[in-house]
Amino acid sequence: MLRVAVRRRDADQCRYCRLRQVGQASVFHIDHINPRSKGGATVAENLALQCPHCSLRKSDKIDAIDPETGLSVPLFHPLQQNWTEHFAHRADGVRIGLTPIGRATVAAMRMNDPIPQAARAIQIMLGIL
């Protein structure tokens, strides 16, 4: 029931890179924002839908290095922070970090690897993203 509630709340869209589940061969993951290994609870307020690409790269990370400043910063928190304050996107599917948190999250999750970037570009072209 919790899985269904999170999927519905997140509208079948990755809360990190914004890729939609529709048309994807892999089932999206329910991610612990604050990982269980670091004391995170399995409650809706600590869970977010993630595409497999973001999920596998986030793993149990809670912070990452901002490539511009070299400083360690917290990763983007999809339930407490506004996506558009930290990220922008281009029509070709590229994700751009606007803040240290955004840049570190884009880098840590390798959001602009060719496959997820192409998948987002296709969804943008189809008008579903």
C-alpha cells in the first residue's frame, strides 16, 4: 500500500531527474531519501520514486561534491526542496544544476549519461515531460 501511495504521489515520475515511468522497460524504484543504513525510516515522508539510473547511482549517498566549488553539499531532497530552484532542463534532455546542491546531485547521479538523457529527450519531444 505504501508503494502505491508513493507512486501516486510522485505521479510515476523520478523525483530526481524527472523521467517518467511511461515507455521505460525497467520498473522505477522506491528510494529511501535518507537511507536505512543511515537511520532513515520506511515512511512516505522519506520515500521517493526514482528511475533505476538515479537510484543505482544515489545508493546510500546523502551528500556529494559540487563540481564547481569542490565542496561537499547535501544531495537534493525531493520532498523538502523545490526542483526548479536547483535544476533546469534543456530540450535535449540535459539536466543543469543551478545551485551547489543541484550541481552535486546531477554529478553524483550522472543524470546526463547518454541513455537517461536520450530517454528524457524523447519524452520531451512526445510532450509527456
